[in-house]
Amino acid sequence: MLEFDAVHFHYRKGREVLRGATFSVQAGEFVSIVGGNGSGKSTLAKLMNGLLIPREGSVRLDGEPTSDPHHLQSVRRAVGLIFQNPDDQFITTGVSDEIVFGLENIRVPAAEIGERVVRALRAVRMERYADSAPHELSGGQKQRAAIAAVLAMRPRLIVFDEATSMLDPQGRADVLQLMKELHRQGLTVVQITHYMDEVPASDRVLLLDRGAIAFDGTPDDFFASADLESYALEKPFAVRVREALGLTGSLSDDWKERAASQW
């Protein structure tokens, strides 16, 4: 579906942010991308939907390069991007208006817009806030409204670029649970996060270190084999407890059981 082939990127010459990043994301996956500050995570997110174009190498969606302007519009429709700060995504003064704005920009027929707005709000449990202004919402509600605006455009892949980092614990839990729900419904999900407690929710982990892929595997293998401290990352609380108690088994299964009991 989405392929990075030896991708290099810099904002200033001589200061590479990405150095030969090579990996692919297949349809239906739930991938977490982690790494220390300055490792290139947000740059990677912008390359995924064509906001940035590689300096060297290629990013391809279904075999078509994002660098080809003829395919750029279809790339941005297929790959939705949720930013760290939901205020950065709001353009209008109301939740429903925000969703409509995006749909009008991709030329959705007027007869379809109303239904898409209703479906998107229902998907993020924001129906009763349809007429609210952004300043009337909590941080978590703002982020869910931003997700609704992207969902309404019916992407096949959604990239969450540290979308929970500005939220309180309950807001973070709500957005993470929403990611899981969207994944169960068939969407491909990529989350970029510095919260290691969120990683077991995914199927696969990519570790980015100084612009290169340093690990690609399952969450269980990642926490068992990677030296997190050397990458300025902390082990999740659940991992520390399991190690202290000498427990074995799949961390992802434990996470799923805990999530099911909470929701």
C-alpha cells in the first residue's frame, strides 16, 4: 500500500532529518512509529500524505510516487493526517462546518455531504457537539472532531502524528480506543507516539533513530530486545510490572484484555 524506498529528507542542506528510511505499510495494519525527539517522526508523517516530498528516494502509494503532482490529490484523499495540536486543523468556527469544509474541497456532491457529516460525527461519538464552536470543546473533543473531519473524506489510511500528546489521560485513552475501533473497521492506522504505553495496542512497531529505521517488528519483540534507554524511551508501566513479577506471555494480549475491561 504505502512504501518508503531509501528516503532522504532535509530542511537545510547538510542536516539530514531522514537517512535512507525504507519500510512499507500494508493495508489493514496498525503500526506505531516511535523514537526520541528529533528522530524524524513528524517529518515521516508529512511525507506519508505528500505534505513533504523526498529529497532522495521515493514514497509510493499503490505504486504511484507522491512526487508526481498528477497523483498528489489522490494521495491526500487516501492518507488522512491528524496533527498533534487539534487547533492547527480547525479552519471554520463550528464542528459540522469543519467537516463540510473538507468535503467541499474534495468536491463531494452536495447530496452526499449531510450523510457523511452525520456518519463521521457518530463514528467519534460527537453527534451532540455538531453545532459547537472549537473553543467550547475539551482537548479530547477537539481531537475527535478533527478525526471526524478526516474520516468524512473516507481515507484508507490515517496517520496520527502524536495526536494524544496534548491530552489528559482520559482524552488519550479515548483517542487510542478510537484508533482501535477504526482499525477493527478495516482502516489502516499509523500512530506516531512517544507514549510507550500506547504501543502494545498496535500490531507492529517501527523505531526511528537519527532518521533511520532501527527496529521493525512486533511490540513484544520490541520491548524484549530494544535498549529503550539508549533511545531516550521508557518502558511501559505494564512491561516494568511484568519484568518485576517474572511474568511471560504476550504483552499485546494483556493490553487487549485490559482495554476490553475498560470499554
